[in-house]
Amino acid sequence: MQIEDIKKTFDPDKPAVRGGGLSGPIETHVISINGIGGRQLRYALADGVKFLVNILIGDEDDPATHCGSVPYYVQGMYSVTDTSAELSVIEKALESVRVLPTASGGLDSCSDRTELSLLD
């Protein structure tokens, strides 16, 4: 999913399931965590709940990330009343995410992409 697709999903003129929509822009930042590249999104809902989201997409030759076919979506939530120290805990938790080699599910190589399919 591209950042533009995500922005379309969060239309500020349409109320969210809860929260009454966005209260501002979606900030995006390029990140790399544990060698996996991706984007970090920061946005707030009108009810004061803020989100910090890391979307990580592995390389096409990395079996541990299913050859880039499965993005990792890690989300933290906090309130506008939280202090910077409380936000720092969420940021550190999201930065500490590690994809273990066993996440490959036994996939040894990315040379045969049909091995990634859940269908027979």
C-alpha cells in the first residue's frame, strides 16, 4: 500500500469509526528498523487520540520478511495529554521491534516466488 492510498483511507472530511476524523495532517517519515525499511506515520483523531505507526516492508531477497511480500504494521496509541516521556516509551517500543529469522516460516530462498503463496 502506498502512502497516497493510506492518505485516501483517512479522509478528514469523513468521520472515522470513532474519533470524528483526523484533526490534522498525516506526517510521514522514512525509517529503517532492524535493517528493514519503511515509513512512519503520525496522525491524530479529532477526539485527541494520536497514533504512531511503523509500516516496514522487507527486501525482495529476504526470506525473513517473506521476500518483501508481507509488510509489518506496528502501531502505538497515545493521548494528547501524554507527556513527552510517555511518548518516548512508545517510540522506543516501536523502534525495538525485531523480525527474527524464524519469521520466514521455513522459507529458505526468494528465488521461487510461488513458495510465498498460501494457495496450492
